[in-house]
Amino acid sequence: MEEANLGYQPSYGADSITADACESFRQFFETDCEVFFVFNGTSANSLSLASLCQSYHSVICSDVSHVETDECGAPEFFSNGSKLLLAKTSLGKLDPIDVERLITHRTDLHYPRPRALSLSQSTELGTTYQPGEITALCQIAKKHGLHVHMDGARFFNALAALGTTPAELTWKAGVDVLCCGGTKLGMAVTEAVVFFNHDLARDFEYRCKQAGQLCSKMRFISAQWLRILKDETWKKHAASANQLARQLAEGLTQLPGVEILYPVDANAVFAQLPETMKSGLKERGWVFYNFIGGGSRLMCSWATTAADVEAFLADARESH
């Protein structure tokens, strides 16, 4: 960001730094994609879903998805009323059978026509879709004329965990638009909306402007991506968070009364903790949620250290 402040650059994304950042995404995903930068995940998800739907359409998503539970109605607001249809999940991942049921069980004029499928990678329960699972869901969607949106707030954690290529987790599997999480990887106020389907990106910059998401000094939010995508810096941060989450889960399983609720695929640990342990941890200053999926959600971020994990485990032992 300091380097981006040296000298004059045009405003509103017409600068060379933003152009370079967009090109970095094309190299990263090995395809000609269109890239837009916004301030936060709510706007990224909501505006991209609005680009896929008309007001009389519907979006199929997980019953625990962020767009359903944590966007304060923004997807419906920015799409002028597109309805969210909730599909069943297994370990946070969409059930393909239920997705197809929602698409096909009504086709009459009185029902909002399904037009988009939204999935999260990694999921809200900390699990990850294998490339084949994404492909299967995308094939169902495309068979029935739906576009596919991926909420990638923690996309890099999933990518580091699966050891596959960015292309194989997205456009090669059939994803049309990815909301690529920046703040969860340590960047300041920047998310990238990556369209692999160029037709769907038409006029997206107008949506950004109308929603107050067009940054006048665009270079300050785009420049961060140049550094994070270079030399696999993203992988260092994401892999560290994932590894520490596994260490945290392993440590917790050694404590009486603790149950790990879901596979620790990425950087989230969902644990059923004894009430005395929860209250004792919070008295010692630890902050965590009793979250979607039950239990306590414990997140390891790009900034978490091994010392942090050991300190949490030590306080958990003392609180038991």
C-alpha cells in the first residue's frame, strides 16, 4: 500500500496497479477472467448473485450458508427480491439430490424460477468440497440452466488444504463467478469478484458504483493482491492457519468432555465444550461464538501462532 502511494495514478480503477492485479488473477487461475475489487464479502456475494438473477428468480444455497444466515438480507436487496431456496447439507456441503429436487419440484409461473446455485468453499462448517463434488453440483446446475456462484471467503484455506490448482476448484469444475476472500487472508478491506463467465460480468462495474463499492483510490485495495498472489504468499498464510487448526483440534480431543463436531478440513474447529470450560475460557479473555452447526466455533487465522494455540489449550485445561 505504501508503494501504491508513490506518484500519480488515475482514479476508479484506471491505474496500472489495478490492471496488474487483474492480470495476476488471470495467471493464477490460468484463464481470461474479469476481476472487480470491492470492500467486503457481503457486497461481493450480494452483487455477484444479483448479476446472475432477475427479481423473479431464486438462488439455491445451503441452509447454513453465509448468504442465508449472515448477510442481513443483502442478496435479496441487491437482486430486487430474488428468493433464497435452502437445500439440505451434509457436513456443510450441499446435497446434490436435494439441489435437484429444489430445481425441478415446481416449474409453474407462480414460483420463483431457480436461476443460480451458491456454494461455499470452504463451507461454513469448515469442511471442503473436493473438485469432483463441485463438478457434480455444477453439472446439475448447468443441466437446468442455472449459473454457479462460489462464496470463497476462505477459498485460499480450501485451496491450501486440497493441494489442487485454483482452476480445478473453480472454472474447470463449472463455477461462473467466485467471491475471493481477501480480508480472511490478512488484507485490509478488499475482496475480489472473479467472473469466469464474461457474459455475466456485463455492467458489473455499474452495480459496484450503485452499491457504493467503487473505490476512488482503487490502487490501495488492488495492490494488496499483487503481493498476496506473488511467490505463493497466500499459501504460506492459509497453510499455517490450517495446520494450527488441526493442532488445536488434536489438543482439544485430549481433554475430557470435548467433542470435535466436524472434520477439520481447513482453518475452523467446531467443538462441543463443557460449560465450565467455555465460561472459564471467556473469563480468561478468549472470544468465540456458539455458532451455526452447534458447539463453539474456533477459528485459526493468518495471524494465529503456535503459541496462541498452546495458550488456548492451557487455559482450556485449567478451565475444565
